Amino acid sequence: MNNFTTLQKQSNAEWNTLSNSEEIIIYIGMGSCGKAAGADKIKKVVLDSAKKYNVSIKLIEVGCIGTCYLEPLMDISAFGNPRISFGNVSEKMAEIIFRKYIIEKEDYSKRSLGFFGEKAFNGLSNFFEQPMLKHQVRIVTKNCGLIDPENIKHYIANEGYTGLEKALKKSPNEIIDEITYAGIRGRGGAGFPTGIKWRTCRDTKSDEKYLICNADEGDPGAFMNRLLIESDPHALLEGILIAAYAIGATQAYIYIRAEYPLAIRRLEHALRQMKEYGFLGQNILGSEFSLDIKIKEGAGAFVCGEETALIHSIEGKRGMPRTRPPFPAVSGLNGKPTIINNVETLGTIPHILRNGPKWYRQFGVDGNFGTKTFSLVGKIRRSGLIEVPLGTSLRKIIYDIGGGTLKPFKAVQTGGPSGGCIPKELLDIPVTYESLAKAGSIMGSGGLVVLDQDTCMVDVARYFLDFAQKESCGKCTPCRVGTRHIVEILEKICRGQAEPDFLDKLESLANLVKSTSLCGLGQTAPNPVLSTLRYFRQEYIQHIDEHFCPALVCSSLIEYTVIKEKCTGCQKCVSVCPTGAITGPRSEPHNLDVDKCIKCRACYEICRFDAIAGNAIVITSSKEA
Amino acid sequence: MEQLDISYDKILHAYPREEGSLIPLLQKAQSINRYISLEIVEVVADYLGMTESQVYGVASFYSQFRFTEPGKHSISVCLGTACHVNGGETLLDTFERELDIKPGECTADKKFDLNRVACLGCCALAPVVKVDDDIYSQVNIIKLKEIWSSYE
């Protein structure tokens, strides 16, 4: 029996003690978002309660299962019963759950969201039967939220490193053939077939080759990579080992954003464990294959998501892209053949090795095989991270999985600053690289931001172009100067200072930047403008001709008013107004001085949430001829 | 620079003398000194055999590096897409007005510095504000005052 088999046995034994255990085990979702939602406080309540009642518990900090709208999540398995999960747990609730379920042994499981595992329990439904989860196909996110990301044995007990074990018994060429047949395409957004990329690198002769994992998840509104690394770091690391073996690399780098401190800590911890168990360093699992993996922290530059810019950044230079060819697969880091793959791509590789390319091809549609993770956020009921087969319709994602919007749906923004806005008429298109491109957007890394009637499309375009302009590295003129001019035009439209020919100017400038920029950043930066012009042109015209912002967002085009009949004079708004624009004695309708009003929304919000009357302050935008 | 003076050599020599060490070295220096001072630029340039302008050229390219002393607490307002459509910009405006500083600046009493960040990746909880290492979710203008008044 070799070392790996022994380790697997130990891991399975440890994992099996967790399910249906007599011991009290409490799992808390401690990803960055879980912590932001208050998971640290829940942890404290649990530890305090255990002390107070003098019971021994095992607390396991897990990652995130992706149902962010249910954060913080707390799972309990005890008394030989399956693990059950409680959602939106407040400190008070955590205290009550602990007391009732664990101490008083009350039948409190009915309040839970469901159970995990195979064994039915107490008439509860399976956690994965929830509307947000039941339409998903979880491959790369399979372990997220379920295992302890800091315990390599949990990963191994869930088929971890079996993909690597299989890979090491094959030749690199066989692996590349399998990956090519599986048809997986780059999940970073561009969708280039991974197998073909690897083949190019494999076939290039060199004394040294590199593998770089691009974890510089820069798209605002996207957090797929963060969640995967925080929740299941070994999935990525196993993928890196297989990829490095296939292309013949002896050094791998993970280029990760410094804004993800927890993900970095998890990776560092996982790397130490890998060394300890022989998954890293010389002669991995007793084979001829050796690899070292280094973490490189990004220093905050969106353009470093572009592969040649990323390479420059690792080399210690300004992160500016260069023209291609030569492609990095031929000449990359330090002039050596280099493969750069996205986190999700690499995280999927072990599954393909484990189950075979045929298995992988059953998911998705022709030319777009497999699953894709998306961060479903914005004006949506159930936000979070999801994984669906490619080819799933946007409607299914937004309505069946996300539960739709509270206010009328307007558009969905895909692909981050390089993508576009897709209107409701196109919600039935399948999500594939080609169909999204045809609709004027891109797949991108997987951000899906849902927009409703309260979102101004001109403002959204301005927001993205402002982002692209700030992040432009300045190397080529179309991107450096062009994006600046586009932002200026959009700002004037939002301020009601546009001239009639602005739309033509905007369109021609956007097309110019798109066709003449050096790298992907500039070539795709105009997409938010072009797609909103294509589907929401009327909204631009209303801004220009009527100085009217239908979503009531553009501050120069809106006004705040107090409705005298509704105002009870509770003075809440008076107390929050920073400029003294609202005045009036208690119990009498207040006055709002429009000249002093800076449209900060403070009065509007306090009137809706805190005030006695509610909704006495309104925002309007009046049409001008 | 006092803290850095103590173990200059020790810090520097943990990194090989090559161009690729530049960014990790600057990151280390900033994590100790909280910002990149002129002296750090000089020392790093000298160690790596580069000119000061080359070092500054790289450092100023990346938004992580700051060249002025930060406040006691760092406030970062997330302006990712989800935060933007949920009112992130209004939060930034409010901080600017109430603290009377612009992003990248520090209050006169050195208590707070204010920053805009592109995305903290907590999009499902938007809008999000980060103070030092604490992330606050679903923030509105009314919650904001409570947040900064809770910091000494």
C-alpha cells in the first residue's frame, strides 16, 4: 500500500466520523462574505454558549456554499443526526438554536433550511432541494461550504487528489488529448480552448516552462475565484499540479489580488499541507514529476488580468500589455513558454481527469461543454454564487435560481467592464460564449449583475467607462484618450448638458476605441456603451432631449420634494440633512429648500425606513421640452 | 521610517537581488511602514541596482501603493458594480462631506483616511464599506455615522 492510499484511508475515516456523529459539530460559513454578514459574532456566541452550558463541541470553519442571501449560515450535526443548516442566523438566534437544539434537545430542526447527506431526517428536505440550489449542477463548487478548507484530509476524503493520481499514470500528451476532447474553454472570459493552449506550450522546446494561475479577479461584481479559493483551495492546487505536469512546467505561480487576504491565507496554509503530505516539491506522489508553487500578490491594477500585463507584473515591471504574437504559450515569463489559466479552469481539471472527458461532455451544449460559475448579484432576491451547465438560459438563472427581482426587471449586465447589458427581450438566449457575444456582451469571468427599473442605463455605462478609464494603463492612445472622451460625453449626458449630435459622436468614438486599442481592456471597454445604446437608446434620448432620467438616478436631473399632505413633521429628515435644506417645527409639514439640497438621499432614506409618515419625501425628474 | 530602520538589511536580504523582487519588497515595506516613503524608494532602488525613478515608476503604477502617511483607521468604500447600483457612490459622497476629505486623503487629525476600492468581492451584501479589516454590509447613510463614530 503506498502513501497516498494510506492517506486516503485516514482521511475517509476522519470524514466519516463527522456525519451522523454523536459528537456535537457546528459548522460556520466563514468566507469573506460570511464574515461581512456577521459570522465572527455567531462563532463567538457558539463558543460562549458551549462554555456556559459546559458542553464539548467541535467547531469547523467552512467556506461558502454560495447562498449568500442566507448568510450567516450555521450548521449543526449532533446526536447521530445528519448535519442540518440554519440560515440568516443572528446572534440572538444562534444562542436560541444552541440552547433549544443542543441543550434542551427540543425538536428545533424544523426551523432549519434542510439537511445534508443521503439519510432523510425528520421530514426535512435536502438542503440542495432549495430553489436556489436545485437547478444547479455543482462540479467545481462541489465541496464549497461543506468541507473544512484548512484540512487537506477533508478534500482527500472527497476524491481529492485522485485526478492527480490518475494524471501521473498517463503521459502529458494523453492528458492534453483528454482535456482537448473534454472541450473545456478558458473560464477567465475569452473562452479559448484549454487543450489547444496547453498543446502549443507542450510543443514549444525550452529548458524551462511556467504555469501561472490568474487569480487577479478584477471585474467589479464578480467573486467566483475568491469563493472557490476560500472554500476549497486544494481543488485549484490539484488542477495546477495536473496542468504543470501536462505542459512540462517546473515552476507555477498563483497571481492573486491583494484585496483577497483570506484567500491568500488559505492558499499559504494549503501549500504548507501539500508539502507535508508530499503533493509538492520533488517527486510528487513518488513520480518523476516535481513542482514548486509560489504565490504572487497583485498590487491593484485591473489591466493585470490581461496575460502579457500579468507577466510584466510578475517580472517586477509596470503591468502594461504588449502586442501578441508571440503568445505567452511560446514566449511568456522571462521569455519562456508560459501557460496562464484562470482559477475556475484549473479547478475543473481534476474533475475531468477523475471522471473522464466523456463525462464532462454530458454537461453543457455543443461547443460549450461543462459548467460555469456566476456571481449573481445586484437587484435580485436570491444573490450568491451559482454553477450551471453552459447553455442554461438567462431567464432560468435569474428567475428560477435567483428568484427574480423585487421591482420590474430592466437588464442583466454580464462580463464586467468588458461586457454589456442584456434586456428582457433576450432573456431566453442560452448562456454560451457565442450567444452572449452576439447579444453585444461577453461571457467574461462570470459576473451577472441584475438591474431593475431603479437603475439608469446611461449611469451604468458612465460607471463602467469611468472604471475602464481609470484602469487604462495609458500605453496606447485609443484606450488612454478615447475612454476619457467617452466618459466626458456620458457625464454631460447625465448632467443634461448634451448636444443633439452627442449620440453619433459617442457611437463613432466607441467603435474607434474598440477597433484600435492594443489589448483586451481597450477593445472591450466600449461594450457597456455600445450595448446600452443598442437596447436602451430611448433612455439616452430622454436624457439629452428632455433632461429626464426615468430611473431617478442622475442627480442633476432630479429634484427632492416634501409632500405636505403626507409629512407629519417628525423631524427625522431635519436631523440627517447635512446642509440644513430641510426646516420646519415639529408636527408641521417641513420645507425643503432646493437651492441648499445636495441630493444626498439621507432624508429620502430616513423618511422611508424610520419616519412616522414614510414616503413623504419623493424624488422626481421632470420632462422638459 | 523608524520601524523599518531597525532591520533594513534583514528585510531586504530576504529577497533575491532581481527585478522580480521589486513589487514583493515594496509590499513588505508598505506593510511595515504603512506607506512608501521617499527613503524606502531610495533604499529599495539601491538594493536592487535600479534608479529611484524606475522604482517610483513601478510603485506609482499600482493602486495598492500609497505615498502619504495614512490615518489611524482606513476607510474603503467599495464601488464595484453591485455596490454602485445599490448606492455605493452616495456613501462615498457622504464620507467625503462628513470627513471633509477626498479619496486618497487623510483627515487633519490623522484619524481616518478614505479610499475607493474597485470591488471587495462581497457583492451579494452590497453596498459594502470596509474599515481597517472589518467589512460592513448593506450599509446606508444612516448606518454610516454609527460606523465611523464607533472608531476611536
